[in-house]
Amino acid sequence: ERSRRGRALSRCRCLGARSGLTPQGLQVSGRVHCKASGTEFTARRANQPTASSVVRGRQWELLCGPGKVPSSSRGTRTMPPTKDVVKIAIQMMGAIPQLIELNQTKPLAAVVKEVCDVWNLGNAEHYALQYVDGQQTYITESNRAEIKNGSILRLTTSPDQEAERLHSGIRSNNLDVKADSLKKLAHLSRDITFAQEFISRNGLKQLFLIVEEGNDIGEILAHTLKAFMELMEHDFVSWETLSPAFIKKIVRYVNTSGMDASVQQLSLSILENMVPSSRLLFELVKHEVTLDRLLTHLQVTNQQLQLKAMALLIALLLNANDAERREMMGYLGERNIRQFINKNIIHASEPMGDEMAHYLYVLQSITLNLLERRMRTPMDPFSQEQRELLQSLRHSAFESENEPSAGTFSAERRRSVCVKEFRKLGFQNYSNPAQDLHCAPPGLLALDNMVYFSRYCPSAYSRFVLENSSRDDKHECPFARSSIQLTLALCEILHVGEPCSETAQAFYLMFFGQDHFFQELFCICIQLQNKTWKEMRATQEDFDKVLQVVREQITRTLSLKPTSLELFKTRVNALNYSEILRLRQTERMHQEETLAVPVLELRERLKPELLELIRQQRLLRLCEGTLFRKISSRRRQDKLWYCRLSPNHKVLHYGDVEQGVQSPPIESLPEKIPVADIKELLVGRECPHMKEKVSGKHNKDVLDLAFSISYDVEEYYLNFIAPTRYEFCLWTDGLSVLLGREMTSERTQSELDILLSMELKLRLLDLENISIPDAPPPVPKPPSNLNFCYDFSPLEQ
């Protein structure tokens, strides 16, 4: 019976093809009746890939409907499938795939049994369904709702049976069986259902034995560690339960030179996961895996090994306390970790991945956050060390002014000198400068920056202070006040003291190219502040405005991702105050939405109307006429002539006039040129009266004002020298309009921009403070029915 139905189905498919119901020809639903099987089929085009279309490699199907759609004359409409039924394909090695409709309300065990019955398989409880693609997850009662139409599943061994088989396989004395079992275990351990079954059979203990015994190396050990990592990812077992012997072996794999790279990668990953789980494991890993060993791993060419070593280093730094973190970062600085990162990671032959970029961002944040303690510590006026740092600023700036015999001065005299010098340094409380550093942040960090600048850039420091000391009090740029506020701005820009983001990848390449990055950046920016102060011609009242501009210069330059501090210095100094104003103007236009897509479309729609307005103005100006001067070969400009357009725009009238005549009537101009006879408009050197080889400033000036028109059959020329550039633009535009050409003068573009700006502002007045989207809002879906109108029936009258 099954064979007979199979032959009948084949004949039905052939019949469908002969009937034109092929994938190329099938456009609408249709019915095909097979006489051989007495079955009626529905041919349709699938709205989405279904199980059968995937299996056969096409998006068309012939759905058999024995018993579903009788061959009587009921009609061709079928009921839509319910939400609880999905159409899927089920595969098994060596068997023809099954296309079934899975009822989600039916127990999963019953579904598996039906599938097994079709393939004549006994012990259905030993089988389970599994996804073919992706992570090949087992189907359970908890995740079966995720099955979609068109999914392809596989009938395979159940998780408990597979866990039992692999548990036995990893204990086998046959190395091939053991290796294959561990390889499959590493793959299946990603599935939480299988992981539960394997761990419940004390499978982790077998993995511990393989590692602790240490007899297996290479591929078997790599598969063991991989399976262990996958099983531990499910958090069924605590990392604190690991035995000391197991941890010792893992540490040895990391510290042993020449070890297999895959084993070292997995070992580093295991240690990375151990570090945050408990303080005891953190101290154990920190003691056993030295920083020198991790730096060695950063120098290899294997990117994955570099990545795992960096991950462990970051885990140690994040889980250390403040004192331990400072000690570790100090040692890494002594070992020049930034050079290892620059050479082997940032400038490596292969591009950097996102995960490594995140680790470098975290390392940058940790390093900058070491400044937080100084940033949040106000100055203590009773600290001898801090007072000496403050006095060193004064001595560095006014060393030549401090006379050797200053010790003979009285206390009052010395105090007066100190107050005067602290005032020149720009302290607001120059009688007690410690008060300026009492606010935290920036606290002592500002003092550190000023001292660093005075020691490592002494010439720039002295120039800054002495230059502003010689200015008028109102226009001097205060060094101390600028340094304090600039330090606070840099802390905010670089997010000093803020926790690390879990996903960010934005680090500065120049950070790893320079020791004392923050202080060196301050030295560049404090000189930038003095430069911007002079460009803005600022006074003391403009201090906040200058600081705002400097902050903008810094943030804009940092957004360009400069690769070194030298490049940063070059770019930030090129971004002067006038350039900042230009950028602000451009952004203001965007903020005012004059450059938004809908506004640009409105601008294009308005342009033809405004161009026509300019054309009319040009023709009216030609009708008014202009007084021109004649330039003879002797360059005498004592003769005048006048030219104007007739009111009907058909004739040009011109003729000589006497001195003092401003606007002669059109009847007094004897010469005429019909506009229809004008052939060409020439400007500049193309004009006949400009082709003579003449020199001198006079002829260069008139070259930009010269234009000519050629007319009549024999090509006569009428030559013009406009009195001004404005008249030149008006006449060349007007003549172009008469000739049916585009107006190309700079005056046209300028007037068009002015008119467009005015018109747009008038049109957008009603939309003030309303954001204009770039795209129109979506059209809402039509209502499900239109029966929402009130039916006023006569009965209600």
C-alpha cells in the first residue's frame, strides 16, 4: 500500500509539472486531481521557506491532502493553521526525511514516538530531537516553543544515553575511542540538557583525573580542557570546588614554555574564570602566574594566546584592591608594558579584534583611574611636602628675580614678594594660594600637573607666566586658575574616576605610545589655552568662554583618533578659534534643521520660483538701462553711451549721450538691435575689444568688466565695459535670460541663497522647537474593518 501511494504521488508531481504548476509558472493557488490515487492536491507558493522547501532546496511545495480536502465540490479555501501547529522536517542518518506538522500541545515524548514508529525504531525513550543548525540544541519541553515553521530537526540519541556513552568512552584505554569521546563531549557540553546529564554522572571527576594524572597531552588534553570549560559555563558547579592538584596542573601548563598553544589558551581561560570567583583563588593565581609570564605571552604572534593572556591580566587588575593594583601597575610600567602592546598588538601584522580592543580600553581606564586618589585629595596647607611643591612653581618662574640677598629681607618684605609672585602666577587667593587647590576635584592633581609642566617644559612655563605678567591685568591669562580648571576638564573628558564600561572599545592609540600620558597631554593643552586666549583677545570676564572653546578643541581633536601626542598637538593647534566658530556655525545650521532632509527637499522646491524672481529683476534692470563709457585705443574715457532694453523685451536700444545725462528716454537712442538677432554673449578675454595685447593695471581691471554680444547674420559686435562688477553681473545675467540660458554670475548665487534662507525661515516659523525627522512617519495600517461610523437609522428619529 505504501509503495502504491508513493508511485501515485510521483505521478501527481509529474501531472503538476505538465499542468504548468511549476515554480516558474505557479502564481496563484490552484487544484490538481490525480486519477491514479484519487487524491486532490493544493498547489501554492510558500510565503516563507518551509520544511519541505528547505529539504528539496526550493521554495515551492505540493501539499498532499488525503482526507484533508475531499475531491467533492466543497470549495478550494482551506482553514489557516493554528498557532500551536508548526511544519517542520525531521532527518535521520540513512533515512528519508519526514515532513510533519508538530502540534505543540502534544507531549514531546509522544511526538518522538510517532517519528520513531515511521522509521520502525524501538525504544523511543532513547531518542530525542535536536536542531540541525547552530549549536544543535536538544529539544525539550521548556524550549520547544522556540521551534518555528520551516525548522529542520534531527532524531538522535537522547541526552542521558549520550552522556552515559561518552562517560564510558572517556574512561576507555583505547586512545582513539577516548579522543573521539572527548571531542564529542566538548561539542555537546554547550547544551545545558546534556551538561546536566553528564555532570549528574560525576563526569567532571573523570575530567579532573585526566588532567591530574598528566599522562595525556596534546589533542586529548585540549579536548578535556575544552569540555571542562563548556561544562563550567553553565554554573552548575562552583569554581571553588576545584582541587589543588588540578589548579597546579593548569598553572603549570601556563608557565611551561613550548607547551601546545591550544592547551595554554584554555588554561589561561580557566584561570581567568577562577580569579573573580573567590579571594582565595585570586591570590593563588596572582602568586603562581607572574606578571613577567603574562608579558611573555603578550609577545607571541598567536593572537588567541595574546588575547587570553590579556584577559587574565585584566581579570587580576580588576579584582585587586587599590594597593595591589597600584603595585601591579607600577611593576608593569617598569617593564614597559606599553611597548609590548604597541609592538605586538597595536602594530601587529593582523588587525585587532573587538575583544582585544575592549581589554585595551579597560587597561587605559585602570591606568587613568590611578589618578583618582590625587584628584579627590584637597591640598593640606600644613603639609611640608605640598608647600614645597607650591613654592617650586614660584622659584621656577621668577628665579632671576629672587636676589641672593633675599635672606636679609624682613619677614614682611619676603611675604610681600611671595604674594606678588603668586598673583603673577594667576592664583586667585594669592595671599594664600593653597585655598585655590582646596577644591577636589581636581585637588592635588592640578598641583602635580603644574609642577610637571614647570619641570619638564621649563621654557614654555616661563614664557607663559612672564608673557602674561607683562600684560594688562584685565587681559592676562592666569596660569594657576587655567591649570586648575583645565585639569578638571581633562578628568571629565578622559573619564578619570569613572567605572569601566563592560562593552566599550574606545581607547586612544596615543595612550600606549607615551609615558605619563595625562601630564604630557596637560602640557600641550595649557599652552593651547594661552594661544586661544590671545586669539579671542579675552579678558578676565571671558575666562569661562575661553575654557569652553579649549574643551571643544580637545574633544574634537580626540574624536579624530590621533595616533601620537605629536599628531594631537599638530591637529589641536590647527583647530584655532576661527575654525571653531566656522564649525559651530555649520552645526548650528544642522541643529536649526536647515540642512535636514525634508528642509533640503523644500529648498529644492522653492529654488525654481526664486530663480524666476531673480530673472524678472534682471530684465527690469535692463529695461532701466545703464550708462557706459567708451574706451578708445588712446584710453580716453570721455565719451558716454547708454543702453537699455525695451519694455516688451524684444529690442536693445543704445546711443551716445552727453555728459550729465542719467536716464535718457528710449526714443532718444537711435541704434537698435533685435533680441532675436543676438547670437552669443562673450565675457573677458573672449571679447573682441579685449583680444588686443595690452598691458598695465588699467587693462587688467577692465578685463573683469568687459562683455560683448554678437548679432546679425554677419556677426557684428556690441562691446561693453561695465562701470562696476555689480552692473557686469546684472547685464550678463539679463542677457543670458534673453538668450534662454542659465544665470551664472556670483551675484545670482548670493541672492538666491539670501532669498532661500529668508523663505525657509518664514515657512518654518510654525515649526519652531519641533524636531523635523529625516524620513516621513510611517503610514499606519488600515483598520481591520470600517464599521466604526455611526449608522443613524430612521427608527431613532
